[in-house]
Amino acid sequence: MSKIKITQVKSGIDRMARQKRTLQALGLRKLQHSVEVEATPQILGMVKAVHHLVKVEEVK
């Protein structure tokens, strides 16, 4: 599996509760916080749900 780096670039304030919980589940706590995770189908689905709040990069 490849790894991806997910960085939160927009705030979760004033978003739907489901999107806030998705950010928490991804491990993102505040703006500009980044996490490296395996690119599993579950993670990619979560990223798709909050794609407007995060930036995704592939880690080599």
C-alpha cells in the first residue's frame, strides 16, 4: 500500500457534524496539522467526503 499525507487547510467550524467527525477520524486536530496514513479504500473515501477542507499528497 502507498502512503498519503493529509493536511487540513480549512477549518471544520460551521461544517456539518458528519464532516467534523470525519476530520477527527482522520486524526486531524487543527489547521495545518498533517498526518501520514495508508491509502486504503476506507481512508480515500473519508478524504473524498472532506476534500474541500484538506490537501492530499502522495508520500514516496
